[in-house]
Amino acid sequence: MEMIDLFIQTLAELAETSGFASLGWQNVVMMLISFVFMYLAIKKGYEPLLLLPIAFGMLLTNLPSTGMYHPELWNIDSGHELDFGRILHEGGLLDFLYIGVKLQIYPALIFLGIGCMTDFAPLIANPKSFLLGAAAQAGIFLTFLGAALLGFNANEAGSIAIIGGADGPTSIYVSSKLLSTGGYQVEVGTIALAAYTYMALVPLIQPPIMRKLTTRKERLIRMEQLRTVSKTEKILFPIAVTIIIALLVPSAAPLVGMLMLGNLFKESGCVDRLTKTAQNELMNIITIFLGISVGATTVAEKVISFAFFKVIILGVIAFSVGTAAGLIFGKIMCAVTKGKVNPLIGSAGVSAVPMAARQSQMVGVEEDPTNFLLMHAMGPNVAGVIGSAVAAGVLLSIIPH
């Protein structure tokens, strides 16, 4: 009898300490949402490199009693600093990984890898592309105003607005700075989730806007072949951009500086080992850490809320306005140049590289299968990467944090 009683008591204790005892409907909903994002990443191929680890991080953080992530360690009052000693002592695995997000390390290293993989030659060959990249950032600043009107404070509005740049690392970088303390309606994870979702949905969001805002005659415009860019120009470009932007918008220096360092590695041709490491091993490791740790912040109380619904709506508005602004400026350039610029390349001014440039090519091909717009669209597209980093610097300069 004693053995039976001990066995029953052991089972009762296991039941009380198991995750099932703490499993609530919110946890179940969040787990189901994580399954949806896993499906989109695996089956549909929507930004799988980041969407899959984010989705799994979301699953891990919403499994009760695992002790992997502790939101209370990160919720601090304004004017106070994070207690990293407490985090290292009381935190779990995901808390440790999330330190890299809070210290803005992961986004900067992601930009290093992006720089190593980016060819700025189309932008150098056609500097006017900078204007299209800048115009597409209008979605960020207009959404900032819209978010403020919907009741979000300046820090929350800035974090939501940066989604319009269609740049996941930049969104994480800005939101981790602006939402550094607790008490906000949104979290870094929800901002990142919205940003990467819309990056993945570029093929669905952009083409209808492109067709609506351009005429068939404009979509048929053929652009002149870009000139050949010398190696000297490619080497000087990242150095010059770093100096100019760091002096104009110092807050943008971390992202732009790492982006341009990576590009200098690539174009110099003398550090192949560093270039390959930044492109592959380092990029892959940081992507895993970034995705899992960002997914860990998507706790139920922040996602299952009206505030998150507003973030999703504002995110798609920001991205759509950015696309439309690029197209409208493309139409202006088309008129000024008397038909030498195809307005479709303006939609590539958002930072989703190279997906946005591919959409310019695909919509152009619908009208004329022999019209090759991809390289022309890559100019505004890479300009958008720089533009979103500059816009991030502007937001961080004007919003106290």
C-alpha cells in the first residue's frame, strides 16, 4: 500500500509541476499562431530563414513552465537600467540570447553580412536612384503620424512606423532602442513579426499597387543600359557613404557603418576569408540567434491584444504607402526625363532586397517579356537599404529613449 500511495503521490506532483497544469487558452492560441508561421515558412517559402526560427521561438516562449524566457526581467521602469547580473543569474536560454537584441548587436552584424552580399554598382551607375530610395521612406514618417493619432506614444509610433522600411533588422534595431523599458503596448517581437511578415508578402502587396498607379504606356518604357562601374568607384563608395551619413545622422552610423564595412570587404577583393565568413557562417549564426530570441518576446498578453491588431494594420499601411510614394516619385522622374525612367522601379525603393526589385521586373515583363528592368530596379532597392537606416537614425534622433 505504501508503494502504491507513493506512486500516486509522485504522479500528482508530476501533474502539478508539468506544463499542462499551467496551460491556458492564450498559450494554445499562440502555439497555433506559431504553427501558422511555420507553415508559411516551410510550405510557402515566405522568408523562411528568419520566419521559421521566429515561429519556433514563439512556440518555446509560450510553452508554460519551461523557464526559457522571463518577461519580468526585461520590464524596467523608465530611468532605470537593465540588471544584466540578475538576467544572467535568473534567466533562461532565450533570455541569454535576447541580450544580443537588447544591446543592438544582432541587427548590426546582420547588416555586415548584407553589405558583403550587396552590389551597389546599379546605384553608383545611376545616382538618381537615391531619390527613389528616399521617396519610398515616406511610408515610415506618414505612419508615424498615423500611429500617434491612434493613441500610441512617440516610442511606440516610431517602432511601428519603421515597419514601412520593409527591413527586419532595422525594425528590430529601432524598436529595441525605443522600447527599451517596460510598460509599452507593443514589444520588439511583435514589431519584428509584423516587419518580416510584410517582407514575406511583398509579392502579394506590391504588384496591385504598381498596376494601379502606373499606365500601360509607362510600364512599357525601356531604360538605357547602365554604364560599367569601375573597381575604384566601388571601393570609394562605402567609405564616402559612411562618412557623409555618419556626419549628417550620427544615430544611423552603427547600421550604415556595418553595412558599408561589409561592402568594402566584398569590393576590396583582399579579404575573401572575412567576406565569406560574414556572408555565410556569421550571417547564419546571427540569423538563428536573432530569430529565436525575437520570437521569444511574442508572449500572449502582447500579441492577443487590440494594440497588436493596430500594429498589423499600420504595418501594411506603412509598407503600401512606401511603395506608392516610390512609384509616384518614379512617375515624376519619368515626366522630368521625358520618358527615360520606368516608374515601376520606384516601387523597389523599399528595403526588401531583392524581392522588391524582382517585382518591378515581373510586373514589367507582364507587358513586355523582353523588357529587362531588374538591374535598374536594384539601384533604388539598395538605396532603400541605406534610406531605411537613415530613417531609423532620424527617428532615434528625434524620439527620446
